[in-house]
Amino acid sequence: MKPLLRLLIFAHPQWPLLALIVMFGLLVTMINLGQAVLISRVLIDVLNGRSLMDVAALLIAVALFLAIRALAAGGAEYLGVKAATRIKGALRRQLYHKLLDLGPGWIGRTRSGLVQTALVDSLEMIQSYFSLIIPNTIISLISVIALPLCVAALDPAVGLVVITCALLGTSIPILCLQMLRKQIKFWWDRYFPMNAEYLDSLQGMATLKSFNASRQRGLELKKGAFEVRDAAIHLVMLELAPTGLVHFLIGLGTIVAVGLGSLHLSQGSLAPSDLLIILLLVAQCFAPVLTLKRTFHYAYYVPTIATSIFELLDATPPIIETAAPTPAAELTPSLAFDQVTFRYPTAARPALIDVSFTAPPGQTIALVGRSGAGKTTSVSLMLRFFDPLEGRITLGGVDLRNMALSDLRRRIAVVSQDVYLFHGSIRENLLLARPDATEAELIAAATMAAAHDFIMATPDGYESVVGERGLKLSGGERQRIAIARALLKDAPILILDEATSSIDLANEAIIQEALQRVMRGRTVLIIAHRLSTVRQADRILVLDSGRLIETGDHDNLIGLQGVYARLATLQGAIS
């Protein structure tokens, strides 16, 4: 199905409002027609020697028509913005929910700048499509036929000239839409990536400055911006080329109509009052042509924009939630990998190969290994950001694919190495875990994570704003807020993915002690590079190139003199 047709179908709840807009627009056209007749009558009466008092009623009627036209035009504009805003809002909500369905697994492989452009820039142009293009196109197509027919009723020859020029002028923007499509796509294909590059540069400003690479990056952005500029100039030139032809047709139609009318008047086949009405109506006949030309500027971009939006809406999620989930009220907090193999869609080799292990209730399991061994991939699979290509993962004996995602993720709390805090207060970031948590529970979680003291030392305490991505806090402070958030969730399964990687040694000891308290009675998975943080784990699993190669406690693995022992030796974690 073509994107424009899909847009129209998507907007069907607002069709009554759009129809009302068209009715208002046609009312304006009818008022223009009546106004032309009244003004011609006034002029004829004045030319015939009647006083202004004699035509006062006609002038009042003209003023009344002007007032009604202003109200109708204003109402049409208001309703157009209202309908388009509703459609844009519905489309944005659907895109947002689609992104939630696609999840981190999909978004993590897509440039955030491209998604931002689809969610913001594209939808703003879509608003113009519904508020301007569709109503004006319908009104203009009806008007360029109806108004010249009124002229034709007075003088068929003049009416034929006017309707021919009006239809030709109306068809030009529609024909140009097909001609310009390739150039518009050429421009849009450069505009999208340029936005993504600028967003990347803003987010990575500190890195660019620290490596003294901001100038080089600026030159690259400048080159991309110039390419977009040149494509835009070329596109505007192509857009403006038909404008001269439209104005030529309008001028030609006006001149011929006046000339023919004057000829017919001299021949006695046309009354002076009729010629005056024709002269006033000719301008009204060509007004919809100019309106359509101006509003169709936005229409040139809509097919390409709609295509990008529906490509996002049609994207296939990495996972599909089951329609009939298994009831999960009484599941035991045990996780198990059963011969799990997984490869990322764009990767050349699997991230996990035939991995099997069990994390029994109440035990602490550690996953260790070099970077790229598959530790974080295991966490992504546990949270079901992806599904295994082979094998299965179970919680309490139930395959994760048979569980509702909300049930699964309610049972798991995660503290990641890359902490993300939202712009807002510390309290708001903590309450993401449990919006109904009490003040006492909030403070208890922060205290256990060694965060309460530094929070209270800030000017506004728990109401202090952390800034975008938590940039107003240090790395260790962000980490402690993330730990407090996970503790507040009070889930039966706790995943610590390098949870103390940004904590100084003094605070690490405090947090480790707090974590030991909170880990009691929970199933805990610790993902770590620093082996000092996993020494007390009930069982340690060693991953290497996606394979589970060693398993045991710290002392047993040291005795094997394998990969774990070599890592421990390098880190000084033998004793």
C-alpha cells in the first residue's frame, strides 16, 4: 500500500473534521461568488447615478459577507490545525509504542539521530499535509471547476478560457510531484544522516574536545551541510520553475477573459453588469490555483517522509511477545540457560555458543571473562531484548518466550555498567523502579547503596536535578543512584553488570557490604571484569569467545590453572 494512502487511512478518525474544513472552504468560495455579484451590483448602481444611500443595503450585505468569510476562513484554519495536531499526536504515540516494542535490541543498532528525525522533523511536515494540503487540494479542485462554470453561464467562451487555464494551472503542481520525487529523495537521504551526525557530535562533544578533534569534525559536518544545502537549492530551483508557468497561465487567462468579454460587450452580446461580474469572478477563479501552488510545496516532501515513517512502523521487532502468556504468579526465582546459541544480526560469528547453566534461587552466580566473551549478551537475553537462535532460557522452569514481558522484567532488577539517568530530580529517577514507594523505603534504598549522604549534601537533596544523562553527578554518584534504584525495585532476581566499576575503593567496600545484605534470599548474577568482586560467589562461570569453558567457585577455578587463574594472576586476585 502506498505511503500516502496509508496516511489517509491512518487519519480516518479525523475525516469528519477534515470534511468540515472542506465545507468551510467551499463556504468561503460561495461567499466570494456572492460578494462578486453584490459588488458588481453596487458599482453598476453607482455608475447609473444612484446615491450611496440607495445602495446602503447592498454595502451592508457585502460587509456581512466579509464577516462571514472571515469567520469561515478562521474556522477552517483552526479546525485544520486541530485535526492535523490530533493526527500528528496519534502518529507520534504509535511511533513511540512501536519503538517500545522494538526495544533496546533494535534501537541499539539504529542511529538515534535518524530516529529523532523521524519522530520530530517528519511529523511536523506531516501536520502541514493534513492542515493545508488535503483540504486546499479538495477545495481548489472543486472551485476551479465551479467558479468558471458560473462565468460560463454568463459567457460560454470566456468561461471555457478560464476553466482551461485554471485546470492547467492546477495540474502543474500535481505533475511536478512525480517529477520532483527523485530529487526530493536525494535531498532527504542527505538530510536524515546530517541530523544524526550533528546529534552524535553534540553528545560526543567532550570526546571531540579531549582529542582535539572538534575542528576536523566541524569540517566534516560542514561538508555534509553543504551537500544538503546544494541539494536543497537544486530542489528549490526545480520547485520554482513551474511557478512562472502557473503565473503565466493565470495572466493569460485573465487577459483573454477581459479581451473576449470586452469584445462581446462591444458586439452587444454581453451586458455591462455581466462583464463586471466576470471581471470580478476571474480573480476568484484563479485564487485557488495560487493557493494550491503555495500549499503544494509541503506535498512534495510528504511521500518520502511517509515512507520513512512507515519503514519504522513496519520494522520487525527482535522479539515477539506471546499472545497467551503463562501465568507467572508463583514462579521460583531461578534462571537457566539450556544450550543457548545467539548471534547478533550483523555479526559474523555467534556471541554465545551452546551455553548451559543454572542460577538456583538464593544463589549468587558470577559471569566473568574477557571483553567480548558474551557476558553482557547473556544479560540482554535474560531480559529478553533478544531471543536465542537455539536453545532456551527459563525462569522458574518457564521458557521466557512464553512469559509476558512485564512479568519477566518485574522480577529482575539490573544495575548496568553504563548508568542512564533521566533529566529530572534524584527522587524521580529512583521512583522509576517503584512509583508507589514510600519516603522511608526511598531513603532506606539510598542508604543501603551509600547514596543518602551525598544526596543530602546537595542543595536540594532528593529534589536535586541530575541533568541530562546524570551529567551533574560524578560517575560514582550515578552508579550509587542506579544501585539504589535497583534495590528499591526489590525484585527477586538481581543482575549486577559491572555495578561497582565507577566506584572508588572506599565506597566500593561500603556498597559491597550493602549488596551482601540485599543479596540474601535473592538470585544474583554478577557480571564482572574485576575478579575481586566475584570471589564470594557460589559459582563462577567463565566465558571465552561465547563459550562456557570453566565453572566452579574461586578456589576450584584457581586450582584448574586455566583462563580464570590467568585472569586472576593478571589482576592480583589469586589469594
